[in-house]
Amino acid sequence: MLTPKFQSEGIKTMSLLTVNQEKCERDGICAEVCSVRIIEFKDKDSFPTLIDGGDKLCIRCGQCVAVCPYGAMSHETMKSEECPPVNDDWLFVPEQVEHFMRYRRSIRNYRKKQVEQEILEKLINVARFAPSGHNLQPVKWLVIKDSDEVQRLAGFVIDWMRHLIEEDSPLVAAMHLNRVVSFWEEGHDPICRNAPYVIVAHAHKDDRTAPVACTIALTYLELAAPSFNLGACWAGYLNAAATFWPPLQQELGFPDGNINFGAMMVGYPKFKYHRLPLRNDAEIIWR
């Protein structure tokens, strides 16, 4: 039912969605892009409405708001005017995308320079727009922002490696752990590469979407880092230890039920790269 106020302003409200009838062209695009199919048109002359129970089925993805060319659709969690418009001038052509993707490097040498917390927050805020299953957005972030603390945690990783060596684990040979521990004992840091920061993605252990969501979010973070003049590298050793070594898990101090799903070293790169290295040709099966 429309209230007199909304009728006079040409606004149709649903419990979840608001349609500006003066702007809506009733082209059906919003219904077509809705992944859970909760938007419908009763007939060709009607405006979009929710199906029965649509409020509970909606995943709050904002597709209906983003796709409307006329700015006619708003969601209770995001009004049309709150969503920035797409800037066509900033969209990459294929050659620029290829260069952007190939320019990405795993940075393992960092300058001894602090990164402002505001910049790290902006970087994480870019990464939070990564897709997640059913738009659950399960990813939480832990930022280790003290270089001494980063080194202390790296020591826990070395303890885990020494334990594996003592147990004669098959991981010792597979991960070259004797060599890694030797480097550490010589005063080098093969774990976190003297990175000033480590960013960890964590989520609830029972969330089935979490492993992929955290991986994609960290990938977004790594790709976005150069735009902030930062470099990043997957902290594989720390991630492995945080998965299997209880002392490190305790030190990371995640909320109850949450576990590590990936870690990234971050800082200002010590060196600039001037070439795009080659990779193997793609192996493609066409059917």
C-alpha cells in the first residue's frame, strides 16, 4: 500500500526496496540481474515489487541499485544517491588491464619506513569490496602494525618449523625447512622478510564461504597495494604455522571461533621493478 505522501512524490516503497516511479522506466533490468529472483513485475504496466518472503531471501548485494540506469531503485541498506556512479573515464582497456595484472610483484624487500594507519585503512577498505559467497562478507582483518611484533610472531613460525624437523615431518623436505631455519639463525628473516606490517584475514571456522572469500579479499589487497605506493607478498610460512601451530594461534588472539585464512606482508618496497617477467603459456582445454 502506498501512503499519500509517497503517492504524491511518485515513490513506491516496499519493506526492503524503494522505487522512484517518476524515474523508473519499468524495463525489468533490476529483476533480471537479481541473483535470488526476488524482484518481479506483476504485469507490463506495473513497477517492480518484491515477491512474498523476498525480504528474507535478499542477500543485500546491491545489484538492483547498481544496474538501474535511471537511479530509480534504492535499497534499505544503500540508497541510490549513496552509491558512487561509475566513472567511464577510469575503466581500463584490455591492454591496460594486462599491464596492471603483470605489473604485480611479490615484494620481499621493504624500506624501513612506517605506513600511515590511514593508508592501511584505505587499502583494506578497497579489499572489502571483494566478492563473497551469497554476499556474506565474512572476512575480518587483523593488522600487526609493530615491526617488533611482526618479528616476534615470525619467531613462533620458526618454533613450529623446528618442531616439524624434530618430528621428521614430510613437510621438512617439501618446504625446505632446514634451510629456512638456518637463514633465521644467521640473522635473516625468511618468514616475514622484515616487513613492517602483516595483515591477516580471518573468519569463523564454520563459515564455508570464508576460505575463498578471504583468499579473494587478500588478492584484492595485493593488487591494490601499488596504487598506494605499497608492496605486498603472501606470508605463506606464517599462514601455514597459523593454521597448524596452537602457540601461534593463541598469540594471534582471534575472536572465539575465528581462524586464520591467509596473511599478507605489506610495506613500502625497497626497489622498483622495470620489466614485466614472462610466465608459462596458458594451458587451455576448449570444449
